[in-house]
Amino acid sequence: MLRSAGQRFAGRLLWDVRPSTAILLTRGLKLDTGIVGLPVVPNAREVLKEKINKVLADVAEQIPEDTEYRRVLEATYNYRMKAVESGATDEEVEEQFTMQLEQLIKQCDDELGLIPKMAEWKPWDVPPGHKIETIVEEYVDTVPQGQKA
């Protein structure tokens, strides 16, 4: 999104440079994420790979194998790693996830902070005999009778 706009703008700045040089100079140029407080990461793909590997290592080390939390994290981050390691451009990966690589990096950082807390809290350990109160709600049709939904 922003990367392509930056490329067009930078291309105009480089109008006096040979076209092949201009293409090399503007490829992957990203000036701003457009999100307050989220700076551009120049080597976002490499940073993201490192963070994804760290999430996968931490969850494997700290979270029991039979928990849904671990299964979801492993599936999510393996999928992301596959996309990042594919031959797709940064822009194509961003398009696939409908977010910027910097946002994915931020999500990894957030998850890396949550994994040790989840390991400490152990929300998957439910004491024997623990009962969970359930509330059954009835569906109420909000469309007046005689009208079609």
C-alpha cells in the first residue's frame, strides 16, 4: 500500500537517473507505515522471520503440547512463516495478511510477552469437579411478524 506510493514518489525524484537505476533505488522503499507509533522496519522480512522462530521456540518450550493455545499458535505462526519464506514480495505478503510486516512484527512481540504469562497462569488446567455456570439465551426474532427479513 504505502510502499507502492513511496515508490511512485521516489521514482519522480529520480527522474534524471537511468530507469534501471531508479528501479533498483526505489524497490521496497517504504517511508512510513501510516500508523502512529509504528515505525518502518527497513529489514522487516528478516526481523519477522526471527520473531516467528522465537514465538515457535518459546511456545514449544513453555506450553504443553496438548493445549489449544499451543496448537493455534503453531498453526498461525507456521502459516505466517510459510508465507514469509515464499517467493512473494513484501507487498504480496502484506496483501495476503491485509496488514503490514511491521504490524506482524508487533503481533509477534505481543505474543512473546503473552507466552510466559500463559505458561504461568495455565488456563488449560481446570481443577477436577470445577463447574462452569452456563447461561442459555433464547433467540428472539427482531423482525415484526408479516415482514420478510
